[in-house]
Amino acid sequence: MVGYDPGAQGAAPSAEEAALAGSAAGMVTRAIISPLDVLKIRFQLQIEPVSSRKPEGKYRGLFQAFRCIHSEEGLSAFWKGHVPAQLLSICYGAVQFVSFELLTEAVHNTTTYDSQTPGAHFVCGGLAACSATVVCQPLDTLRTRFASQGEPKVYSNLRHAVATMLRSEGVLTFYRGLSPTLVAVFPYAGLQFFSYNVFKKLLAPPPKSGNSGGNLRSFLCGSGAGMISKTITYPFDLFKKRLQVEGFGAARARFGQVRHYKGLVDCAIQIAKEEGVRGYFKGLSPSLVKAALSTGFTFFWYEFFLNATRELRNNNGGKTQH
């Protein structure tokens, strides 16, 4: 079970084990869902309507966008920004799960609350994600810039991107979009851990059956949790992406119109005026697919690698005793 559980068999995971499992889960998941992430970002940054009935925008649907990107930029385009994205996933996974395990343990040791209740997982999951977001926001901004640029590329590699952004925009540019991210990430991650906890209890096997189907159950519970949390908090993810590419208009021009926003509130108002309420949900379809796979695989791989490290620790402990 994810989170500190005093009633579970075996010792609770150490910070090192949680960091290793979280990093590995983030790395494997990112490699799988990268194409959906690129599609989602392209939709989010498009000012024109995303509609096949009003073909004003460059991207009008999930399959049309896939074919368009593939024909114009090649298959590798779906892994644009993969290096900063992988660094982001590894860093984020480690910080988030270490923070979550430590927070749930603190709840158990310092309060009267049960650390395995959905409510405790909501609060601890939200706080853990906020910690990971602050640490990893520069990598998220770099990932967004790489995924959103077309051909010819503005940034040739990660080092060139960092140097160019520092020289022309300053260090604070790496934290653009942090406000809507923090506003959204607490309920988003909180709902993920809350829903995952609820689904795991609902789908728990009978006591005598052991852990039969545990890995598949982790994936299904994570997928459901990801779709619920993403739908509720989606507009804030869109605001973040729009703000992260502020000052990056030259690379976006060939994809359609470009807008400039003064901040979070101005961004929300401009989108409502020009694009309507539906504008807040551009890219929701690939985002839901991505959220289902991403969250499902994250919890699946986290529990998989955590169990593997625990077995390795127990086996080494047994050998040492002999």
C-alpha cells in the first residue's frame, strides 16, 4: 500500500527506497506517455478553436494532430523535450514519493489520525506534490518550451536552452507558471492519492487470496484516480502552459496566433473573452488519456519497484543472518 502503514507486513520503506522507486516509476512512465504529452501541450497552446467543424486552428483533433506532427516533424517530434522531461519525471517522482511517505509517517506518529485514511492521503499527497513542484519547476518550463517549438528549432539542446533563457529572460523565467501550478497541484495530487486509496480499498482482494492481481489493480486504481483529478483541475494546467511560453512567441508563430499575458488572472480573463469557457479545456482528450496511463503506470511502477527493493532488502538481510 502507498503511504506509511503501521499494519503492513515488513518495515516501512526508507527514504532511499522511496526515492529509488519514485524515480524509476517516473522514468519508465515518462518514456511511455511522452507522445500524449506533446499532443496535449500543442492543443493547450493553440489560440484558435480545436474543432473539425471550424478548421481555423492547425490542430483540430487527436488523430489529425498526430498525423500532422508526424508528417511535418517526424516520429521523433513526439519525444521533443524528452531529456528535460525525463529529468523532471525522475526528480519529481523521487521528491513526491519521499515527501508522501515521510508525511504519512509523521501523521501516524504525531497525530491521532489514521495515516491510511483517504483524507490523510489527500492532504499528504497535495503537500508532497507542492514540494516536488517547487523543486522541479525549472525542468517543467524547459520541457514545455522544447515540446512546443516547431522547425527550425529555437533551442538546439538543453544547455543551449538554459543559457539562452538566462541571458535573454533572466532566472525567474524558469518559474513562470508556478502560481497556477501550485494552486492546481495540491488538489490534483491530493485527489490522485485520495482516489487511489479509495479505489484500492474498494478493489481489495479477499483476505485469504493474498496479493493476487495486485499489479493490475494498482494500474486500474491509478488510472481512475488520474482521470478524476485531471478533469477537475485541468484549466490550471492550461494556464501554466500558456504562461510558460510567454516570451517564446517566435517559435510559436508558425502554429497560429500568439498571445501575451500579464499573469494568471489576465491569462484566465483573456482566454474566457477570446476562446470561451471551452478554451479552458483545450487538449482535455489527450490529457485524460495521458492522465489515465501516466497515473496508472506511476502507481503501478512505484509499487512494483518498492516491492522489488523490499524483497532485495529482506533477502540480503536473510543472507547476512546466515
